[in-house]
Amino acid sequence: MIRLATQADLEAVDQLILRKAQEFQAVGKTQWQKYLEPSRTEFVRHDVTNGTVYVYEQDEVVVGSVSLIPPTSWDKNLWDDAEAAVYLHRLVVASDMKGKRVGEQLMRHALIEATGPVRLDCVATNEFLNGYYPQFGFLYVGERDGFSLFAKEC
């Protein structure tokens, strides 16, 4: 079941993000290094408090989440007109749910909730994500500072 996250979900979402960042680090990926820092909890708390996080819950356990948020300083560094869209960030799924289409369901739900332009980015060398996002109608619009930029009108 996908639903809006509550304060009760804060730790579960925070730990999903931390575990994924640790998994990336263990295999030498540079993606999500900033989420290894304790400050990641403040990102999560801010987004949950503002009602911009959706969670995928199975058997009363949060196994995935995604944030659909207004532009942050990160987005403003990557996009010249950052205020023109909302941004999809921190799409994460527990590793033991791999292959069960949880990420796909979260993505589709977030896009249903969005109105107007939606944008996202990923490390330019991440072949999987560069091929994944177009499946949802995102168009590659270029690269900036080592990140691929994608946009979609909802």
C-alpha cells in the first residue's frame, strides 16, 4: 500500500535511505554519499513534516519511499529555472524487495500526485537510472556538473 508518510514513519524512511547509501558505498558508487551523514535525517524530517513523502508499506513495514518536493538548493544548482517544477528525490526501496516493482509503483504514484512539470537527476554515469527514468516518460534534457537531468510534464 502506498500512502503519505507520517511522523511515525520518519525513522523507517531515514534508515532505508541510510542503508541504501551504505550499500552504494560498499560497491564503490558515489551516489548518495551525502546521505551517509547524520544531516540526512533533517532532509527526511523536513519532507515528512511538509507532507511530501510517500511510503510503500507491506505487512505494516515501510519498504520504500519517495519525496516529491519544491526545489532545494541542490536543484537550484542544477537547473537555471528551478522554481518552474517540483522535484522527485530519494526514491528508495529496501534491497530485499528488489524485483517486486516497488520503485515503479512509488514512481507512478508520485507522478499521479504531481501537477505540472516534474524533474529529477541522477549521477550521469549511472546506466541503470539513465535508462530507468525514460520508462516513465521522463525526457533527458542534458547533463550538468556530472548529473543527468530529466523532466516530465504531468
